[in-house]
Amino acid sequence: MELIGMGASPGIIEGKVFIVDNLQQDAAEMEYGQILVMRFSTPAYFEFFIKASAIITETGGITCHAASLARDLNIPCVVSVDQILAKVKDNDIVTVDGNNGVIYV
Amino acid sequence: MSEQVDKFIEVMALNLEVRSRLPATDVWPNPLADITLANDISGNHILGLLEEIFESIDKIEQIAKIFKRPARLVYLMYLFTLKPSNTEMASRRVRLAEKMISAISFMRNGDPFIEKGQNRIYNDNAIFDLVHFERNLTIDHLTTLRKILVALATLNEYSYFAWVGLGREFHGLYEYNGMKLFVRDYYDLNPDFWDYKKGFAY
């Protein structure tokens, strides 16, 4: 399955999904190198960001918070992927193509 | 004023209600960080404080020391979108704006509006120190440096919400021995108005 969004930070990487959808989740549950999937980002997700090998968000544009942090971290990021939280679940293997804004599930 | 306070409380209550809901479906930045709302609530008061500071301190070097970086003053110039209530207030604000621009100009080495396309704040000595430090870094440090950069940006957002210009200044380009430097400067990440930071080591 191909999911289309907007490429916000370049690079291609494959990994296991880790979904963050509330502010009380514990970053200790996330392994280094997982693909961070979220509706949108806030500074509260810092500990998740630094473990991620790529970031996918359901909302936002190429200047959004997640996109900017992904570029700082030099990891791929695809934003504005419609209904991503409903289409993937934790530990799904996905490939993030930040160059073209595509997610392969 | 009471209407504005009512508005502030209404927005804050709504915001807290939304923020307390899980899963988080609200937006960032926090609506309370809207600078125009802050203008409505306390803009005139802040302008009064700025007038006091600029009236009581003659030396521009001291002003620069208080505000630390020009972006802070630039941010505060949003306050001038407030309409003065009479001509006397209008002329006071013009005087204040002129002084603020003078201070910005001093901090930006004579180019307050960055018309030359470069925001130069550091002098040659500071650039020398920076370059000397950077030369000790290797490619192995890059990943850690990137994480530190994200940590600094995040802490800045926690400290100042959407007013991120109050805690950071991006400046440059500087040239040194054929190199070009752009500085992302987070200079005040422990403001004393946040209790939770009192235990921080820095």
C-alpha cells in the first residue's frame, strides 16, 4: 500500500512504526530507530524525536514543527499523510520516502 | 480592560479543556501564545515598562546588555500595532520606537533592518572563539550535535511558547579564513520566571 503525503525532509528509510497519539505516552517504550507516527508534533514529544529514524505526521506542511525538527536531525519526514493513524499500527514495517513524500506499508 | 481579561480567561479555560483531552487532537502552538492576544491583554502595560527602561537608561550599551539580542527588541515592536489613545501617547511611542531602533542598530552593527542581507552580531574575537571550538569537532559529533540542536529548539519553545524569538537569535553570515558561518544562538534558556527551571544545572 502506498500512502501519499508531502516530503518535508529528504532520505529513504525502512523501520518499525511507533505511534504517539497522546501526551502521556512513555518514550521508554520506543526503541531507537523506529518510525515515529503522529497526528502532529509539539515540543512535548522531544524524547520520541531523538529516538526516531523518520517522522510521519497526519497534518502539517513543510514548515511545520515536525518537519523542521526532522531536518535538524537529518532524518526523513513525510507530513500531511491522510488518516495515517488509521492505516498503520505499532510495529508495522514501513518505508518512508522523504524525497517524494510517499510511505510504503 | 475587564472585557479583555474576560476574553483571556475564556480562551485559557477553553485551551485547558482542549489540552486535557486525550488523545491529543488539538493544535500547536498553544492559542495562549498568540502574540496579538497578549497585545490586547497587556500590550499597553508592557509599552509603559519599555518607556520606563528607555527613559531611565541613557547608555545604549546598557540597553543592549538588558535585552541581550536584537531579535528580542524586534519581537517587542509588535506592540506598536496597538493604537495610541491620544496624540501625546502617539508621540511618546514614536520616541520609544526610535530608541528601540537605535538599540537594534547598535546590536546589529549599524544595520537594524538587515538591509545588507546579513545579521551580524558577533565581533571578530567571538567568531575566532567559535571557529576554534568548531575545529575540535569531528564527524562523530554530528549526530549528538543535531540532537542538542533539537533539544535547544524544544526548550526554547517550552520557555517562550510561540514567542521563540525571545530566546534565540539566528545570525550571520560571518566569514573567517574563507569559511562561512551561520550561528543558531540559543542564549537565554533559563528565564527566572519559570519555577521548574530553578533546579537546572545551567
